[in-house]
Amino acid sequence: MAAKTPPGSLSILQSFRALLDRNFYRDEGAKLGPIFKTAQYHKPAICLTDLALGHRLLREHADSLGAAIQPFTHDVSGGFLRYMDHATHKIYGPMFRRALSRPIVTQSIQCAHEVVRRRLQQVSPAVDLEQQLRIATREVFTRVLLGIEPNSPAYQRFQESFVDIAKRHVRQRLGPKAVAALQQLRGKFRTAPEQVCALSELAVLQGGEVDDIAIDNLLFILRNSANDMSGLLVWVVEFLGLHPEWLEKVRVGDVPDLSARIMKETVRLSRSEYLYRLVNTEFEFEGYVFPKGWLVRICVAEGHRDPRWFPDPDRFNPDRFKNYSPPDNQYSPFGIREHACNGVDLSMMLGSVLIEELAAYEILLSNVGKTKLRFRHWNHWMPKTKVMLRKRL
Ligand code: HEM
């Protein structure tokens, strides 16, 4: 008998359910099995809620699966790293891994502390924490990626040139004004700045002059990843507010790796959601057909709540990572294989800085327990909580 597509419904109603219910993919997986189909608006998608299956799919059918490209990549010289063709990625993937590695990122740690401290001090009933974390992330990323100090005239000038690029969404192409701004910024970032940063490392790796592919990717990483990061920071505050005993342990100090464990647990519960791929050539997997043109969603968040690997999975417990690193096919918050995230060290550095700076505060939460998602399947769930910070004496 000819193989069929996986069980499930392609009704548009499924699409809306996924946008309204954070447990949609988990519940569908429980009902239909770990491989099922659904719709994302007009597009059919096959979902895998078992992370080990997701790993195997990406390994066994790498040649039939391509990137699920976002339109902005066409404005990036050579394409954005995530969507680059194989030959170009082979050169630039490792280069960016070096440029964003721990020795480079930690050069900005002092600056990150100063920025985050200053931003937390601003929070008040009239000044939203989420907004301050967004600004802090942008300031720290600009330092780490381009070597520009926050609060400097150079930072101000950069923001003015970057604003037209920054305000476009990943699904939008740049307009003429933004294209002109990008062209102008390429000229500015051709050579290494004084500060050690990703740009200076790229200049070393490229033998002096940085090319358009590297500059464009830095600028688009700054635009796209800063949003991902500030969202993660919001969740860090949420969990530490809900579980103040962990912040107390940070305050008391002398607990090795505690900030890193808090980050891993926050990412497990609230920031690793999915990987998307596009089927380029039809194939069969686990007895099901994966038709050409369909999306594949590896449901990472659901895998991270698998009670076989994470007992009492909904509980926030950083100690589950104490002296233990789960294998990749159980815990993959930063992606899989050659296109895995190269911002891990930066994410961990900035998250740890925030946790250490928060130790000076009591976190007061109200309107707890509700989450929101802007109306897109590729957005991330965010808490609706109202947060206030009270300085400890
Ligand atoms: C909130 C924290 C973050 C999470 C959970 C995260 C997650 C991910 C995931 C899952 C992927 C793989 C996507 C795929 O294969 O389809 C990825 C790729 C990537 N991430 Fe992140 N990321 C985070 C922060 C960052 C930061 C801070 C940066 C850079 C400063 C960054 C830069 C990138 C880049 C450039 C890629 C593509 C890598 C390549 O294709 O070579 N990410 N990220």
C-alpha cells in the first residue's frame, strides 16, 4: 500500500488553534502520535514532537530538506547565515563561530554589567522592564558585534543610520532608504575597530578588510537576534520572580555554574520552540510521505517537556543540569547540526550578567500566568506579567 501523509487535519482552524493555545502541539502529539500534520494558514506542515526523531529526520533526509527562508535574506550579501547555500556557509559558518566565541564575547562583559545595571535602575511604574531589556540587549550586542560603546556619540550615529534597517520585519524586504543605509554602513565597517569584538575578529580572519557578506550578516544578526535575546531575558526575570529561592542562592553566592543552570532551565522551558525546514524533494520517513513544498516543524519545546528525560517537566528546576548535560537528542535549544546557533556564548554571557545584576533586587510580579503570542506561528510566546523591581537594602 502506498504511504500516506501523517495523521492530522489541514483545516485552517488548526492554524488558529496553534496561535491561541500554547499547548497545541503537545496535545496534538499526545492525540495523534509524535508525527502529525497541521496547517499554518494556507501552508501544510508536518510536526515532530519527539526530539530524537527530529534529529534522525534532519540527519537521514538532509539532502531533501532545505531552509524555510525568510524574505529578508535576499537583502543580505551572500544570504543570511541561517539560509546560506552550502558552499558559502562552509566558509562563513566557521568564521562567525570564531567571531562570536567566548574569548571574543567576554571582552564585553564589563560593558554588559554597566549597561544592564543602568537599565534595571530605570525600571519604574512608568518605565517598562521589557522595553529596558530590549534597549540593554541592543546596546550590548552593538558592543559585542561592532565594537561600538553604548552612550557614545558613535553609538548615536550608528543608531541613526541603522534605524531604517532595524524597523523592517524579517518577512519584509528593505526599502530604498534602508538599502542606501546598508550601503553606507558597509563602508564604515570595512576595517577593524579598536575594541576586540566580532567585527575585529572577522577582520583578522579575512586578512584586514571585512567583506560585504560578513558586514551584512553582522548587521542582520544584530537586528534579528537582539529580539530573540531580549525575549529570553524577559523569561529569566519571570522565572526568578516566580521562584525567588534561586535568586537568593545567586545572592548568597558560591554556587558554581548557578547562572548557567538558570539559563539552561529558562531556555528549556520558554525559549527554544521550533526548527522549521522546507521539503525540497518528496521522501518517506517512519512510514509517512513528506510531500514536496510542505513545511516541517521540529517541535523543540515539546521535546524539552518530555517526562522521560525531564521528570516533572513543567517545574522550574535549574538543578536538573547540575553536573549533567543531556544528550543533544533530548535537549537542543540552540538548534541541530551545521546550522545550530552561533550566539550561544553571547546568550549565556548576557543572561548570566542579568541574573547577577538582578540579585540586587526583589522582583515583584502581578498578572502572572498568562502568555501572549503575536499572531504568527513563528513568533515566540511571551509572559503578560507586570514586573516591578525593588532595590534590596
Ligand atoms: C534567545 C537565545 C537564542 C536562541 C534560543 C537561539 C536559537 C537558535 C536556533 C534554534 C538556531 C537554529 C535555527 C535553524 O537551524 O533553523 C539558531 C541559529 C542561529 N542563531 Fe541563534 N538563538 C539565540 C540567540 C542568538 C544570538 C544571541 C545570536 C547572535 C548574536 C544568534 C545567532 C544565530 C545565527 C547567526 C544562527 C544561524 C547559524 C548558521 O546557520 O550558521 N542567536 N539560533
